[in-house]
Amino acid sequence: MDLDFHLHKIQSLSPKAAKIALRTLDRDPRVPTEWVTVLRPALVDRSGESPSLGGTDWMTLAAIERPGIRRFTERFESREQRHARLWVLSLRSASRRHDRNSSYGDESVYGAL
């Protein structure tokens, strides 16, 4: 359900917001590989008409990776940058919930012995 929500939400992102989200998604080890496989093509398609990332876009990327600096970057953040940041943070939160819900109990990845 969370993956479907984020997939459909991509269409409401601006092309630049999709480009920022894509840049973050490609480097995020916290998001399951199968989610990246589904989300990446939609983000690539949506970000196709986006101009190159500018200075404040890089500040948004830094704020995603280091939430402590967000208080400095919020003053410069545009609406589309905020949407990208919130989409990424929501995806990470959904990924953590997914990881907790899909625990294997006593079984390993290879099954019970």
C-alpha cells in the first residue's frame, strides 16, 4: 500500500521535484531495491523536462541527508523542493514500516532449518 501511494504521488511532483527525489532515491540504501525498481522509471519519466539542479536544490538534497541543517535551508526552499523533500522522507518512513512488518521471526532469509 505504501509503495502504491508513493508511485501515484510522483505524478503530482513537479519535474524538478521528481529530479531531486530521483537523485536521493538512487543513493538511498534504506529503500528496498524492489521499491527503487518500481519508483525509478516513474521518477525518470516525470523529471525528463526538468532543468539542471541549482544551488538551492543542492541545499534541499543536503537537508534531506542531514536534517539538522534544515532549519537553515527552509528559508530558501521553494514549494517544489519542499515537496521533493517531504516525498523522500515519507518514502523512508514507509520503508522502515515495511521492514518492521516483514520481519522473518526465527527464520533466516534462506528459510527455517
